[in-house]
Amino acid sequence: MDLTKIENPLFLKEMNVKECQILSNQIRSFLINSISKTGGHLASNLGVVELTVALHKVFDSPKDKIFFDVGHQAYTHKILTGRAKDFSKLRQYKSLSGFQKREESIHDVWEAGHSSTSLSAALGMAIARDLNKEDYNIVPVIGDGALGSGMALEALNEIGSEKRKLIIIFNDNDMSISKNVGAMTKGFAKLRTEKTYNAIKDDLKHTLNKSFIGKGVLYTLRNVKNVVKNTIVNRGIFGEFDIDYLGPVDGHNIKDLIDAFETAKNHDKPIVVHVLTQKGKGYKFCENDECGKWHGIGPFDVETGKPLIGNDGNLIPYSQVVTNALIQLATKDENIITITPAMIAGSKLEKFFAKFPERSFDCGIAEEHAVTLSAALALSNKRPVLSIYSSFLQRGYDQLNHDVCRMDLPVVFCLDRAGLVGEDGDTHHGVFDISFMRSLPNIILSQPKDATEARNLLYTGLNQNHPFSIRIPRGSIEDSSNSFELIDIGSWEILNDNDNNKAIVFTYGNDVNAVLNKVTVNNLPITVINCRFFKPIDTTKLEYLIKKDIKMVVYESDMLAGGLGSAILEWANDNNFSIKLKRFGINDIYVGHGSNNLLRKDCNIDINSLFDYLINLVG
């Protein structure tokens, strides 16, 4: 079958089980070959091919609402709903998103890049459906560790109470990005092994054979429910929520999946279908991956598994720079502890976890818990370092406010993926943290311009007594430093002061050296300021620069609202300085997906746009 000719999933209704399996194999090959060229989320999508084919065969999208938690598992869904032809531009600028997007297709009824929202969304849809006296199925697929999140458990609690018809597909591959952790994972493992689907399959098969004979359907399904409930549900977590349970089902057996989904489809209350899948199935490099290397990847060679785009040998990931420094410091200070919410691999913490297992804690997908855990450790005279993606900290904002900042506890936050993150798009850009953290009392906000400054900011953060945030961008840099120096908190650097300069550029992070190099190469009369602290700001240097009475520009690659420019203007206003300040930054929009260069240009914050303005300004 030519997958690029598929327009909608209706063709599946005419396929038999063998044909569906052939199609699944074809989709799996398509995914491997296509993602090898574009990059994307590979392992998670290889694991749900048969599952997604069976869902679309049994249910009627878009009338029936099928959606995935987390949304990066939806590639097969995209193929079956007419988007295979766009996979050559997967995650590229203004093309196919790596997540479900409502604007892309009527079959995408919910969208999320962060985990554990599906069950709350499903219940909301069910309430609306019932109030409107409509008749359709709501089928959230939750997996990749999302079921262990507090939000998912909150939703399960109400779903069990409401008793509205919902079909929850629990995609159980024992993985999030890497191996799942926690007591719930052990409980699910018990469900997987204590009573397998094969042990009750004969009973189900016998019953299901009857269940399609007209008037006997409801009676027979009651019997199915009793068989299942008596064998498993009362020993599983779902039974504690008073939600019916079916499974475990082999997630790569089309016939078993269809049988189970048909049963659930005719059930009149919430039911969980427990599906066992193998993350990365069908591609050996993914199947053998336990650390998350193949979760999200760049282009690669299919035969060897090696990346096609290599880094300069002198460059290492920015987050690895921080981990290397952290290991050095933790070797001398046994009070240093590292916490992460399921991002050991993403934040390059593997070496720290291996060297200090007793001081390393993976909380799973539980950002709120991770923040408060860190607060309690700090309160107990430990030195916690919470490594967390900038966009994931959004979920822990109340805990950051209430449990850390309010008690003025010295938790060091290493905000990985700060700034624009390219192809992951609007759900993952870390462009809000400066704005949402700057209003909180007691916290110190910083970002290094290079690896040396990153090491020194970490060292500084661990040697002071307030909440301390260090923004770590995506990408790789050179790191040859091996020492540490304290940095005066709130201090900025004036990098090329000259009385003849006609303008000042305030900037931070990687942009500091980029702007300085371009100013130097072009011999422009412009002073560059490394604003490595957003809070507190260096008011002594700021006053000195304002009194120069020359033109000023703030160049930031995050949100304008509440950012560095806002901090400067607020201080100037409150201290009776009248200034004119041109601000470059992201306006009041959500930025889409694509390469960072294209996204910056789209937002008018690329370096060429800045220098077009500066050259006119000083010319």
C-alpha cells in the first residue's frame, strides 16, 4: 500500500487481521526510514503501531475521540489520518508537527507535548458529551510513564467517581523516556506477570464469539466484565479507583487488540484496557535502549544506528558541562544531591547517577513532587540541585513559589532546554521562565555566556543561601575549564567599554559572544554587556551606563513580557531615569516548531535583524 495515498482510516474497516498486520509492518518500516532522514520520536512510535491500527479499525475517528498521552506517540495516527505525505518535513518549519495538532487535522482532537493531561481531558469530553446527549467514544491512550503523574491519578480518582463511559488504553511498555521508576511501576509489573491475558483469553474468546449476536450482547459483556473483575481488577490500582479493567493484552497482536477494543467499546462505564507493548519494536537499536537514547533522535544511518550529524570533537552538550562540574563539586561535598523528573538522559546526568547512586533521585514524571522534595532536602541542610527542563518547571510553579521561595531555601535549579528548542515546538520552548520566576521574592536568576561561566554559576549557587536558577540552553559548547570561581551575585560584565561608543547592547547567554564577535569584526562603536543575572540586576553598572546618555538596545531571545528589558525599564522608572530602550525579544505569541535559526528570523530576533538595526543606529 502507498501510505502517502491514505486520506482517512475508513479503509481499515475492510481489512482482515492478516492485512492489518501487513500494514503495521509497512508503517514500521516507513517510520524507521523516514525518521532516519528527519529525526524525531522513534522508539515510542515503533511501539504503538499495531495498537494504533487496531484502534482506528475498531473506532470511528473523528467522531470517536482518539488521542495520545504523550502526543509524541501519534506518528502512526498521523499516517492513518492522511499525513504520511508530509513526513519528509516532519518537525520542520511550518510543516508537520511531532505532536498532535488540532490545526493539522480534524482527527487531532487534543494536543499536548507534556504528559498526563489525557485523562482529565477525556473526562471533560465525556461530561460534555453526556450533557449534550451525544453518542461517541472517548479513547485516550496513556503511556510512556504518564500514568504515574499526579495529574493522571487525580483524573482517575474523579473518573472512578463519575462512572461515565470512557475507554482508557494503558500503553504499558515499562518506559517513559528511560526505564520507569517508583512503586506504581512495581504495581504495574505485578499486573503484567500475576495474571496474563493468555490465562483468561479462552474465556474472553468464548464470550466475545457470542457478543456479536444481536440481543445477547449486553448480557454477554456483563459476563466478560465479571470474568475480568474477579481475576485481576481487585488486585490492581485501577480497582482501587473503582474502574473496570481488561487485560493485559499483547499490544502487537492485532486480533487480541481488536477483540479487547470491541469489548471495551460496548462497555457502559469507564474501563482500562491494559496493553503490553515493546518500546522501539522492530528496530534493534531501539529495542535494546534502556537509557532513552532512541526516544528522540536526529537523522541516523538505518544500518548502523549512527547519527548522520556529528558534533565537533571539541564540543560537548551544555548540560554535560554542568553535570561534569557537578560531579567535581559533589566529590568534595557529600551534601550535594541531584534530583530530576524523569530526565536523566535528557539532562546528561547518567555519570552523576552512576557515581553517586545514593545521592541521585529520579522522581518520574512528577515535577511538583520534585520541587517540594528539593525544598525539604534544602531545609534539612542538604544541597539539592534540581535538573529540570525549563518548560517542565512550569508544572512546579506553585511549589517553587510556596515551598522554595517563600521559605527562602537554597535549591539550585538547573533549567535545561532554556530558550528556543527548535523542532519540539511551542510545548517545549523554554522561553517563559525568566518572566514567571522574576516576580518571586528571594530567588536569584542567571544564565552563563559560556562553559566557564556555567561552572562558576553552579559553584556560586551551591555556596549561597537562597533559591538559585541557572538557565542551560540546548546545544553543545567547548569546555576546557577545570577550576571554579565565585561570581558576585547580580553582577554584570561590561565587555568593551569605550568613551567613543555610540550604543549599548544588553544581552545574555550564547548571544553575548555572538554579538561581541560581530561588533569586533565590524569595528562598530557599540558596548556589549553580559547580563548574566536577571534578578538581581546590576544597578550600579546600569546607572553608570544610563548616564552615558547613548542609545540602548536589549537583545533577548525569550519573552519580552517580564524579561530583561522589563527589569531594566522598571528599575529606571522607579529611580527617576528617563530612558529610551529598544527591545528585541519574543512578542505575545507561542512560537511554533522548526530550526532555531528560522524561528529567530520569524520572530525578528535573529542576529542579522539586530545588526541591521544597530548599523543604522550608529551609522
